[in-house]
Amino acid sequence: MFDRFDPLLTSWRWPVLALVAALAMLGTAHGFEHFAYLLPCPLCLRQREVYWATVAVTLTALVVWRVRPNRRFMLAFNVMIGLIFLTGCVVAAYHAGVEWKFWPAPTGCTGDAVDIGAIDFSDLNARHAVSSCDEAPWTWLGLSMAGWNAVVSMFLALISFRAASLHRARPIGTA
């Protein structure tokens, strides 16, 4: 299934694409918050932390790769970002389960409904309310933002593990 992506998964290409994907997911989340006025709940913010971790780890690893390219390092790095994305999938799936009422929300994760008309938008940086983790403010094709985040995170994790397997399979003399 991922064979057609194999040329993009070698060397430094996949980490750069993973960095772009993480930044795109963060940009999308912030766009929903600032332009659609969908305030994030505490679990939404936890999901963003995974992408921030991906950004930090990827930038660090790309600097190390630039200084000393090493096949084993890239193998370990791809496994690491795969595990980070897999963590994001678990957090997002947990949040989606809370929204579907499969299990209770953690304490401190329930908020009141927000009346958009009552919010003073003169200070857009001020947090006016805390959203509830157990209500999906937006859905598409039956999945909430948390559900879609779980799907995207799993896809990115699978690609990362595929990139790691390609580095493992390469001959020892290559970088």
C-alpha cells in the first residue's frame, strides 16, 4: 500500500514531510479555534502537544542528521516519530471515545456550553470559556475532530514505521 511513497521515505525526506504534516495539523487546529471560534477542551490541547513534540524532535533530528548522517540514527528517529504519532492516535481515540460516551471524561474536562453571541471579541486572545470534552463541536462524515485526528495520526505513524523499515532494509554501506 505504501510502496508508491517509498522514494519519499528515504534519507531526510520523511522527517521533513512529518514536520510539515505536524505543522499543518497544528495550523488546522488553531484555524478552527481562531476563525471558527471552536474553543479547545483540555483533551484537544493534549492532542496538540503531540504535534509540538513532533516539531521539536524532528527539527533536532534534522540538525543531527545534517551534522552526521547515519542510517541507524535515521532508523531510530523514524521509529521515534512513529511512536509519537501513535501516541497522538491513542490520545485522539481516547478523546473520541469520551465524545461518544464510551467512557467518562477526565476530571476538569467538563465545561458549560458557550454562547458565541455573548463573547466579547475585542480581545481575541482571551480565553472566554472551557469547552467540554464530551461534546463534539464539529463533525464530518460521522467523525469529530478528535476522530479525524486519530485517523491522521495513525496514518502518519504507519508511514513513519514504513520509513524505518526501509532504512533497516538498506545495505550497511549506505547512509
